[in-house]
Amino acid sequence: MRRLFPVTDLTAAEAPGEWSLDRLADAYAYPETEGPWLRANMVSTLDGAAQHDGRSQPISCESDMRIFGTLRGLADVVIAGAQTVRQEGYRPARARDAFAARRAAAGQTVAPAVAVVSGSLDLDFSLPLFVSPMVPTLVLTGAGAPPDRIETARKAGAEVVIAGEGSRVDPARAVRELAGRGHRRLLTEGGPRLLGQFVAGDVLDELCLTVAPMLTAGDAQRIAGGPAVAVPKRFVLGSLLEEDGFLFSRYRRP
């Protein structure tokens, strides 16, 4: 990453210089709250596409990935929908030396856990995400999930968390269940359907959104999908950084 500039910072004397991982970690530190804090990290093109050819990587950049890694380095758990896990080829989160001291001081595990949201449990439990993570992977599902799939998940080493009735996961209950297991710093990376559920469930506290200086047209998903909320939810801008035309914004609930 070359430089990130606050957009309100217009003088050379105030230019922050190159942003190290440690400086990014300070800038994106979780707030001190008694309860859990759910943060989302997403990327979008100028015309609202959250993906290109089904993946987010083509609309990302090196600096976006540095922030991606920083947000993971700060989180207790990374939450992702089953479709995103399949499309993006999710692997276990890794321990990184750059965040080791910070995580140890906060009483965190060496790497964040990954929590996969799936009602059907239609997942490949032979993948490294389930059989060889540094921290056991969690699977959030509903009480009506197929019993044989629950057993398969557990045999693979995953921790199955019931967070809803029937086959659906309730967003608020998912947050409570994770918090009850000591995961207060929550990070969701989508996909759009899962983020839409968190928005509709009124449990999203913060959105870190990268706006890529690209136009794709087409019919790609937006960053959040599903039924519209009755009244648009207003968030406030916490910070805005820029590099090479990419905008890195951070919005919080009021």
C-alpha cells in the first residue's frame, strides 16, 4: 500500500504518510462496549456491484486486502454465509505475527474463528476450513437442520451452534450465541444475502465499505440483498480514506 489519505486532509503537513498494519489496526480498533459489536466488511463498484463473475476479488485492490487482513486480525470471529464460503474458497483464518501481541493483550485466540451460516448444512466438511483450522470452525444453523448433517459437521471437528428455529438462522440469536461463547468482536464478510439478514434484523453496528473506481454494469448483486426494511436505517460516517481512487469508508450506527 502506497498511501491512504483522509479525504478531509488536504495539506501536505497533515498527510499521514504510509499506513502500517499497526496504524491500520489502531484506526479500525473495535469500540469498547459491554455487548458484542457486529462489523461488516464489503466492497462495491461505483454502480453498486458487490461481485464480478461471482467473486469480490476482481473489484478489490492491494490496499483493500490490507484492510481486509487488518479487520480479520482484530476480530474474535469471522461470519460468512455458506454460498460465500463455497464461491470464495474459504480457508481457516491464519495467525499473523503483526497482530499476535495485540490479540494476546486482548485475551483473543491466536487467530479468529470462522463461523459459517447454513440452514441446510450443504457444506463439504472434508475441507481444511473444517478439519484443520487453528481455532475450531463454528457452524450456525437452525433447530430443523438435517440431523445427519449436524453429526457429519461435528465429526469433522466443527462446533454446531443452533441459532434459530426450523431451517433458518435468526440474526439476533446468532449474535447472542456467538457473544455467549466469548466472541464479542464480530466481523461478517457477507455475502450479500447474509448481510441483508443482519441489516433486516437490526443487529449490524458498523459497515466498512470499499468503493472501487470501477463500472461493471450487468446484474451482479449489491452488498446487501433480501427483503427491504420498512424504514431505511441511517448510519453516520466514522472515517473515510482514499488511495488510487479507491475509497475506504467506515460507517457506524448512531
